[in-house]
Amino acid sequence: MKKGIKVVLWLLLVVIFVCGFSIWAEFSPVAFDYQYIYDRDTEHDLAAAFATALRINHPAAYDMIDPALKPRLDEWMNTHQSMRCKDKPEAFMVGVGQGSKAVLTCLGYNGPLFFRVDNIVIKDMKVIDWDEVPEGD
């Protein structure tokens, strides 16, 4: 009987953990960022993933670019701080392929956060160019 109770308690603990984790993943801005970064099935998804990776300085951005752009991305990563959200960010896209524009908005730790990347050019599911990211928008 004691062994049966232990098994039931362990199962209950696992169910509680899984439920708690799924609730966290649904509402966490960190989970949202990683979901956006690793969901790159279309050019639209890639542009949003690239903008998200730039915003949080995530190394996955290197997988999304043409290798010739590595020095430019290195400069970005070394000169810009990560901009994290306190709530789930909202992403807006305008255009796809030759000149996508990605806009990410959320509540940051120091107030509203607005992050925009203009003219994201994609070819063969790689970012081959992007305009400078406006500072302070």
C-alpha cells in the first residue's frame, strides 16, 4: 500500500509540474522570445525571428544571416544591450522578402519598449541585409 501511495504522489507531482510549466510557457516573455526565434518556417517568420534575436542579442541571429554579414552582426552584439520584456511582446510585420519591416513592442523593465528593424532583405531563407536599427524610437 505504501508503494502505491508513493507512485500516486509522484504522478501527482509530475502532473503539477507539467501544468505549471505549460502555464509559465504560455505567458512568459522569455518563452515567447524563444518560440519566435526558433519558428522560422517562412520568410515572415525569419524576419520576426531575426528582429527578436537582435533585440535580445541572441546568438541564433548568426544562423539566420548570410555568413558575409558576420562582422556586422558582431558589431551589433558588442555594442547593444539586450532589451527584455516584462510581458509578452507583440510583433508586427510589413512586407516580406525584399524589404520586410519588423516592429516589436512590449512593456520593458524601464517602461514601454519599441524595437524596429527596417528593410530586412531575405534570400534563400537567409537575411542578406537590413537597415540600421533606429535608436530611441
